[in-house]
Amino acid sequence: MRIGVLALQGAFIEHIRKLGGLGLAATEVRLPRDLQQLDGLIIPGGESTAIGKLMDGYGLMDPVREFAGQHAVWGTCAGMIVMAREIGREQPLLGLMDIAVERNAFGRQIDSFEEALTVEVLKDGAARPFPGIFIRAPRLVHARGQARVIARLANGTAVAAVEGRWLATSFHPELSTDLRFHEYFVEIARG
């Protein structure tokens, strides 16, 4: 099992460490050739406009879309924005998931917060909450078609979705000590 982490900008090192905690060697993805032999790809948090422009500049948009046609892809925070079809503004997007996302929906950096999330698709997810870490986070406005919401805040706001082999979270599982979201993504990648 080989998982790649888009390593152009953002929190890619933290994802690599989490995968290492599961005994997996992660591959840093910077060029289309880096996608070869991978079973899944993580698009990390960071700044979505910068990530999209860098993906465009390095010729990664179409290769990642092609990769996503056969493999698992997970976007966290900014990665969720890059994976969405609709964000209410123009910027480079993969447009993979049939979701609409609102950027910076919870405010500025100073408004960052943590909330325990019930995520039933995770191991012990109904009994053991997942520590959601939200930093300038987007919110999931709606999921359509095959996309389905898998996590919500206590107030009902949707913050994670899955669509086939694609996963999107508006929070940062890579910043917590909990490995369950990474385990879940590896299960998706195994198919």
C-alpha cells in the first residue's frame, strides 16, 4: 500500500507522519510522475488558491483527475475546497466531488476551534468522538448525487463527506493524535 501526499504547499508533512504511524511509507507528490504506483492521494490543508495554482503550474490537474478515476483521493480543509465542484468563486479546482463548499466559513485564524465529532464510519466512531480541529475551515454547504455527509458539528453543520473512493474533511485530522481518519482512508484506498 502506497499513499501519496500532495507536497506543493500546506500541511503535507503532518499527513506523512500520520501515515508513518500506521506503518506506511508515504510518497511526496510534486509532479505527475509521482502518482505512479500509488494507491491513494491526500491533498492537504493549506491555502486552496495557492494549491490550485501550483497544481496547474506543475501540470497536475489532469493527471490527478485521471488518477482519481481509479484511486482514492482525500482532501483536508483546503484540499476539500480543491476537490469540490462548487465554491462560489473562480479558482483552479479538481471538481471531483459533487459537493458545494464555502471557504473560510468559520471565520479567521483567531476563530479556530476544536469540536468532538461523531463519525460512525470510523472504528468506534459512534462511541468515541473524533477530535475535529478547525483552522480557517470551509463548511460543506451541500452534498449531491453519490456524495454523502459523514460528519456534522453539534449545530448540524456538515464537515465531512464521502463519494465512492473520495473523501473530504473541512477539519485537520493530521493535527490530532487520532489515527482513525487516516486508517479509514487507507481502507478506502484498499477498495
